[in-house]
Amino acid sequence: MSSAIEGLKPALLWKYFAEIAMIPRCSKHEGAMVKYVMETAKRLGLEAKADKFGNVVVRKPASPGKESTSSVVLQGHLDMVCEKNKDTVHDFSKDPIELVRKGNVLMANGTTLGADNGVAVATNLAIMEDRSLQHGPLEFLFTVDEETGLTGASNLGSDFLVSKTLLNLDSEEEGAVYVGCSGGKNTLASWKLALDAAPAGTLAAEVKVGGLKGGHSGLEIDKNRGNSIKILARVLTALADMGTRIASIEGGNKHNAIPREAEALVFVPKKKWDAAAKLVADWQAIIRAELGKVDPDLVIALEPKKGKKAKVMKKAMAAKLLQTLAALPHGVIKMSSDIPGLVETSTNVATIKTTKKTVEMATSQRSSVASEIMEICSTVKSIFGLGGAAVKQTDGYPGWKPNMDSPVLKVAKDTYRSLYGKEPLVKAIHAGLECGIIGERYPGMDMLSFGPTLEGVHSPDEKIYIDTVEKFWDYLLGILKNVR
């Protein structure tokens, strides 16, 4: 057991959190976690079943005297975003997450922590085990592949759950109760590579952009953080004007993360090497000034690559690619006029990679208004089309419309007030929650989403604030006790 959790409360929750940190669970590779949950349910003598997609439901009877209480399902997802710093040696398919405690914060050593949504999984497992709690009949729903496709929730059978009330434990701000979320869709593009031999009289080099914070492409899209792909495109455009040729571009890792790092293999005219190096240094100063305190650790570097022999993109193709990158919007498109501070619509330039035959890009669009998702997706698709790319769009996922008359919302507000002497914040979130899909699969499901405070999810900066976990635990148990 990790020493990082020693003495933390509630002890049972943290015990399970440390245990699941030892189990590989990248999206689409949750088999070991499914086995672990099923084995834990069996050890505790609880009914459990898994569907063919890997979703698991466990049922726990009501505590004595609560048998007539309405059944509630507690839900979280088994998978995590697997991101690491470039210089971190870590194999997510077998290596455990190394927990690091720094005061009131728990993090991982150079990787994502997996508190999104490991804290929900650990909470469910702890409640499954603890026989001292007061609650009605409970279902514990563990879904798969939330982070890359919401596949588990999308394939839930209509008879998998019996409850009519659902508490989603996948929000990241203690003291806030979420009653709605955005829907989303991805727009993908590809160009066939058109190549020339690298020109004579050029030096191979790598242009690197790094040191950015990145983060969740929904929750942190309004923080004005730097996008490494967009920044790299600006630098490459300036270098192209002095005759530099592009061989390949790579950047970003996940469609739902703001890209932190990007790089390009280029060939710089020997006679212009010093000018190119100065240009890159100037761009670093320019963009650092633009980002200010938001992303102060930005680094843009030009590094020689000895012995590199490669072909380069034809000038016309490289020009179209850079023009497309320049035209693509990134960030907040529209703020909500109904809920102060809520991002209504956004788009994220997420990934770019060069294969043997193509250059491929992924972007993601989000909105709490269905027509606005269609609008921003149409904008991005049009830009890709004008840039000569082949374009595909995913089916996407639905949003979750707030119900301010929700019975469980009233219980949640009353419980928070009785525990802490103040009202919880009632919010909607600019991110996809499984509530949208589950509500579509189970019409009439009364739902809320809440959790402890997390920051930096989907990046190696991910952290969970330890003191908020105990408050979240007490709050959840209070709601379960007060449900009628």
C-alpha cells in the first residue's frame, strides 16, 4: 500500500484508491479493472454482473430500516486518461501509478493521477464494503471507455439498472452540484502526403514547443492556455518564409486534452541557420508575452538533428496545411447567456500526426446547445475542406438538460445546508458527462453529478485536494441517508 495515503480519511476510500492505482486502466483497456470489481463484489457477498462491453453493476441491499427507500445508483467510470510527461518513463499497460503526496494535494509522479474517475470507483467500492452506513437499496454502476468514446454508457441495456435516481460521481469541484452538461462531437481530417527530396544545402532540425499546462479541453478551455499545435504552426509559417521545409509534424495525444507539446522535423537552409535560430527565439519571447502568467513556462526551441535524412512535404501541401492550422479556431466560441460564467460552445485543436502516407488531425467541439454544436462542427469541417483535407465527424454524444425541479436536487441542497450551513452551488458543466447518455437510455432518470476538487485532469498536473475528499464522502453519505 502506498505511503502517500497513510493517515488519510476516509481510510477505506483511500485504501481502494491506492489499490486501483496499481491496476492498468487506460480507456478501452479496462479488463483488469472489470475483473477486480467483480472479484471485490464476490468477496463482499454482493450481487454483480458485467455486460459484454465491460460495464459492471453491483447491488447492495438496504441497511436495516431503510428497505422501503427508493433505490439509488452511484456511477463512475473505470477508465482513465493515460498521459505522461515526455521525459517520464512509464508504461501504462503494466506500470502502477506512483502516488505523491504534497501537503493537501495528491498527485502522480510525471503521469496522470487517475482521480478522474478513480475517486468515484474507490468511493463505490468503499460503500460496497462498509456495513455501518445508512442507505436504501443501492446499485453501483461502473462504466468503461468514458474518456475516448463514452462507449460503456452508450451501450447500456435498458434492463441493466432498476433505479430511477442516479448520482454521478464524476465532477471536480467540492461544494458544487451539477445538473446539466454539454454534448460533443469530433471533427477529423487527413491529407495524403505529397513529398519531395529534402533540398541540398539544408540542415535537419527539430522545432519543439513544450512547457505548456494543457488540461481538459472542456473544463479548462476558458483558461486561455497555450495550444502547442497552434503555436507550432505560427513558428513554422515564419520559418517557411525563409525557405525552411517541413518533413513531419506531431502534437497532442488526446482529443479531449488541450495539447501541451508539439514538434516538427524541418530542413533549414544552411546559410539561414542563424537567422532561423533567432526567429525561433523571438517567437518564444512573443508568445510568452501573449500568454503571460497563464502559461509562463512555454519553451520553443530549434535543435539540430544530426544524420537525419528524410523527404519533405511539397511546398503546396505544406502551405495548405499551415493555412488550415492558422484558420482553425481554438477556445471559447460563446459564453452562456443563461448561466453566468458557463462556456456554452467551444472547439479544441487537439492532435496532429504524420504517418507514412498521411497527415492526420483531430479536433473536438462542445456545446450545451445542440444547434450550436452543429454550427461549430460545420465551421471546422468547412475549414478542413477548404484546406484540401478529407473530413470525417463522429456521431457525438448528447447533452443533459437541467431539471431545477429534480427531487434529488432538493435532497442534495437540504443535505449540504444541514452539513455546512450554506447552499451548494448549482451548476452546469462544459464537459461531457455520462448523465447525458444515461438519461437518453433511461428516460425520466433523476440525476445529479458532484465530487471532490480536482485540478489539471487529463494532464500530468492532475491533482486531488485531500481535504475535499472527506467532505465529499460525508455529503454523499448524507444524501443517501436522506433519500426517501
